[in-house]
Amino acid sequence: MYRAVRAVVVVAMMLGSGGCGQQVGDGGWSADTEGRKGLGKVPATELGFVRHGGAVEWPAVSDWIPQGQGLQRLLPVGGCVLGIGTYQNGFRAVGANWTGNETCDRLAIDPAPGGSDAGGDRPPGKGGGWAGGGIGGDGFVVEAEGSVLAAGSSGLYRYRGGEPQQLARLDLSTTGFEGQGSRSLVRGMVRTASGRIIVNADLTAKKEQPPAVLVSDDGGVTLRRVDLPAAPRQSRAERQLLAVLEADGDTVVAIGYGWDQPGAWRSTDGGRTWQVSTVEGLPAGLMLTRLVKAADRWLAFGGIEGGGQQDSTYVLTSADGLTWTRGTVEGMGAGRVADVTAGGDGTVVVVGVIDDSRQHKVDERNDYCGVVWLGDGAGAWQRGELGCGDAPPQAVATLRDGRVVIAGNRDLWVRAAT
């Protein structure tokens, strides 16, 4: 039932002075900037973020976690957040959740990890390991009363007080990469103001099939496939999938995969009818990973695969969700987008990472430097350094009271509501 969340691109961490540095004993970050590339000099503290070092319970029985594993997603629940991700139990990654305290400056794994004597994971011929627990999936919606709707490889679940209720049952899994088990076809989920649930899943088995979403009009009890109109100028021989999907009220916007001319879809009636256009002039290898509505514009973020551009962020902007142009990256500098949130005041908070920020040395772990950008998508971005180390944060969320939380596998950053 509990399924590991799809790995999110690794994020950021920070210290109380400018630049990046090596990790220190308490899981924090030093201020040494020697040997780092493309770093600014403004610490995230000058943008209003307060670091809580070691405030996130470590999600492994060892002192190492693979890149992208651990805490991967933050959902605003109650007065804090619910963290969703994986725990390395000594044998494999199992599902795990984190819950916060009243002041939201600490996240603990909940339910807490148990050992082999707690009915744990038992590979053949080996000992035990915690089997995981909590909410799992690959698409999430926090409902008004605080319950969580989750979409994963077996369909939809609703969680109230941590207890699962099976809703629509549907096999949304496929063979994993390189034959490693199975993986979920779900890429995200939204709920419109009128109550329609829309799931972004890889439903296109053949190249000639149109892109599609799963729709529920009965609160998730059933799901039905809805084909979207074909994008102009897109060859029917090209497999059409949705990269990102987001909703604002009853307006739903999606952008597809496509190396230079992907489709863009918009519904203004909660997903009943759809319009389609083509996004032109994109660079080869662009992969969009985040879509957000902030104030009067839509913003899409991604990165370019290969070509030595792994530490750059690409921004698209649109006023209506159909016509897209390249957005400004002024002030961003080096860094690849990891996660995005929009505050109630229209400020967009983007968390990013710089891979291999220093020359690799034998027997040393990979090193990452994190950044945070604040802006509105129209003017230049404000950049703050979030520090360096081998376990940077990986998720960001806006709380219901307007505070912004950045979290990873060690540290937590909180910015007061503005």
C-alpha cells in the first residue's frame, strides 16, 4: 500500500553566512566558499529564512542516503507540514512520513521506525528491517478538512487521521527501470474548485494515442479516462505525455513532454472541456518538472538534460496557460530547480541545487550546494545561498498561515509570512 514517492531532484541547504561550505558534525553547513562554482554572496538568512539545524529526523539506519531519497515532498497540513518520502531500512527503501511540532521547527518520522521485532521487512535469509508506514503515493491533494487524497500505483486512497480508505482501484503501475520491480505511472494530481479530481498518469501506451488524464466526478470513488485534443504541429508518431499539471480554481493547465514543440492544454471549466496550443522555440533536452500559478501568471520550471547545462534553470511564463514565452532568469545564476511553491502574496519561492560544486575526490561523497530564489516571474529574482553538503534539502511548501518551509534529510528552514 505504501509506495515510495518518485524521487524529486535534490534541493538545498543553508548556513548563517554567505556562500557554501562543507558539512560539519551536527549536520549543519560551514561558510567556506573556497573551490565552489557560481555562488553568490547573499545568505538565505538575509531573505528572511531561519535555519533549524538537525531538525529533520534522519531517514536511514546508516549515515548515507542515495541522492533523491529520504524526505521528498511537503504537504501543508494543519499548522505545519506532512513530509512524504522514503526510509532506508538497511535492505531497501520503504515509505515514510514526517510530522511537525506546534511551531513547525522540527519534523519527526511518524509512525516511528521499528526494528525486526516490530514485524519488519525480512528478505530471504536475512534479518529484519522496518517495513515503513504512513501515506504513500505519487500525487497528493490536501482537502479542506485536513484529509489527504493520494494517487499511486493501485489507484486512489483518502487518509483521515492516518487511516487509509480505498477509493478508485486501478492498476497504474508498470515494469521498473532496468527490471527493478514496478514503478507508478502517476505524475501528479489536482482537485478543482468544483470538486473534480484530475490525475496526471502515463496512460499513452502507443505513440498514436492522444494524451489523456484520469478524471473523477464522485470524490475519487471512480476514475475514467479523458482524452485530450492533439497538439497542433505535433506528429502522431510522437508519443504525447503530460509533464506537469496544475489547477487554480476551476482553471486547469498542463504542458506536455516535447523536445521543441510540446503541447499546452487549458480547461476553464474544471476539466470538462479543453483547449490546446503548441509551445514553440524550446531548447533540445528541456524537461519541465514544476508548474505553479502565482498572482496573474503561470510559471513552469525545468532544466536542460545534457550539454553541460545540468546546473541551470529554465523558466516559461504565461498569462492564460495557453500562450507561453521564455521567462526571466535574471538574478538566478547557477542552480537547477528542485521544488517550487507560491505564497499568498504572489511571491514564488524556488529551491534549487548545484551538483558537484567542487572537484570530486576519491573516497569522498558527492557534494551539493543549494540556493533559493524569490520573485514574481516578471522581474529579476532574489537569490540566497542555502549551503553545501552531501544531504541537501529537497522540498518546499507554503503553510496555511503564509510561512514557507524548506526541508531535507537533516535541516529545516522557515520564512515568516509576509
